[in-house]
Amino acid sequence: MQVFMWPETTPRWQNGVLLIGVRHVPGLNRDTARMRVRQALSEALAQALDVPLSCITFATEPGQAPRIGVPGHEHAGLSISHDGEFSVAAVHLHGAVGIDVMTVLDTFDWHGVAGDYLGPQVLARLCAVDQLQRARLFTRAWCEREARLKCAGLTLGEWSREAQRPYRIVELDLPAGLLGVLALPV
């Protein structure tokens, strides 16, 4: 699924989902990155929906996922992810959404992390590939896990069969070196 870089590209709806990416200057702190991506998302949504910027609202509570107010779409879902100098945000007009983005890196403790958080099937796949493939597969699996949890409104916890719900999973079209996944309810 295409991520539209804001403000360089005008985003368009993709199956009720608006996706934007925002690049930040090196060293930008997380709070400022959050504010920048929310401002960018407000501008993109106001443009896409042809509504005043002031009509797009965000609500945040400590320990809770941010929520968005979109005129005429009271059930709109919001998900935001940050990695270094890059943020990605998704709004789903018809309900929940989860998104996660990461830089593809070789994770030294992948075996333990995969066993605890990604489940036995993912661990087996990771064990069966070489190191170069493993970095991408691990990142993909981690992003999928995070996106699923965000879509469900859950926090990160150890893997369990009971916590696996069916979602539509879509890999994002991102700049080189980054990998991202979007999760939508089935």
C-alpha cells in the first residue's frame, strides 16, 4: 500500500485508509515528531475531506492509543508509528487500524525475542533462513505483530495463540531501509 510523503505528495484514499509519511530532521525528539506528524495528518485529512483544519481533532491519554475526530466519521481509527527520522500515520474512516514501521536491522537477540513475542511458527521460519533474509523477516514479523496489537487496542505482551485474531495485513511501500505493515479488521 502506498504511503504518501507529506507535504511533497497529495495523499489519496486507499480502501478507506489515508496513509502519510513524514521525514524529520536528524535528532528531533519524539514529542516534536508526534506533534509534526499530527499536524501533517490534520492538513492531509482537511484537504482530502474538504473540511476546515480546525474540524480534525486528536485526543490522547497517557497509556492509551491516540484517537482522532473526523467530521462525519465518528468511528474513524488512527494509528501512528515512528522510527528514527521517519513517521507514518494511518487513518481508517471505517474503524480500527494498526500501523508499525521499523528500520530493517539485524537484531542480535532475535531468537529469544521471536520465541517470546512472535510465536513458534515465526521462530521456525526465522531459524530456516540465512542472516540477510532473517533481518528482513524478523522486522516484517515484528511490524505485523505491533500493527495487529495496535488495531486491537492492545499493548505488547508475550505471544499466545488466544491473542491471534484475523486481520487484513498489508505491507507498506516505504523508502529503502524501512519496512512497515498496516493491519485492518477482516
